[in-house]
Amino acid sequence: MGFSRLVRVLILSIMPAISNKPYRVGRSKTGLGLFATKPIKKGTRIIRYFGPILDSRIPAHDEIENKYLFELNGRWTIDGSVRKNLARYINHSCRPNAESDVRPRERKVFIRAIKNIEPGDEINYDYGTDYFKAYLKPIGCKCDSCEKKRKKLRAEARAERAKVKARSERKAEKAGAKGLENKAAKKKKLNGHAVGKAGARA
Ligand SMILES: [Zn+2]
């Protein structure tokens, strides 16, 4: 075993927890996000979404408000705003590659891959319609799927405007051509009358 290989083995054995994680926090379009660092197979449990469990029947708990609250059911909610909960960095997508596996009885949530995820891919799950309506719809969802849809709509609108413009230009051209014909015709007539008029004026 070469020295560098030995060092690598030692490092890997000292930090198994770090090297085993298939994700890292990184920059995304909307701030930070969670990205795969290794291939993640469809069906794999990627990370647990965790934090203090809040009981809505306790007024002090019910007053807690932050955007990392994960409702388990009518009563229990996970406050995922704690620093160690890296799953809080996972952004929403309308066409995600992961999903939340909610287990109210165990009061646990896991994020699980629903597609094969490649290293470098951002990990996303669908936050659900309530969250979408409350937080994303008003500002416009920035997920890849929605960005693509918006791009397509913009392209279609552009194409439609171009079509309308081309049509009106053709119309204007035709009208212009007709105008010239009319002018030419009028000129002839005017030329015809010109003599008489000039003569009348003189
Ligand atoms: Zn979206």
C-alpha cells in the first residue's frame, strides 16, 4: 500500500460520516440548495428532515412561525429550522427527483429519491399545494419545470407577435402598392385636368 493510499484510507476511516453522505449544500438559483455528490438510486432514503417536534395544542408551540415548519398532521409539526437539519436546504420543485416520506406515528420525515439522481444534480421535492399557494404562487415558482414552462410561453408569445407583425407588414405593403397604383392613376387624371385647371386659373 503506497503512502498516499494509506493516508486516504486513514482519512476515510476517520471520517466515515462525512464521506458517506451523498450530498452537500451548495449555491442554487434561489440561494442555497442540496446537491448530490454521488449517484443516488431511485427509492433510496437520502436524508432525514428533523428538528424539535411541536404540538399545536401547546399555545407556545402554536405561535412558532418559520418557513421550515413541516406539518406531520393536524397536531404534530417538525420545526426544521435547526442548523443541523441540512434537509432544510432542499428546494421545492414541481417536477422533483425526491419526495418526502412522512411518518406521523414515528413523527419522522425522510426525503427519498423517486428518480435516479446523478452527482451534481440538485435534490428537490414537492412542498405540496398549501405551501405552493401560500409562498410560491405569489412570487412565481422558480423551479426548473416552471422556468421551462415560462420560457416556452415567452417563446410562443414572441412567435405570435412576430406573426402578427409580419401579417400587418404584408398588409401595409399591399396597401402601399395599391396606394402607388392609385397615385399613378390620379396623376394621370390630374394631368388630364391640369391643363384645364391651369387654363381656368390663368
Ligand atoms: Zn414549479
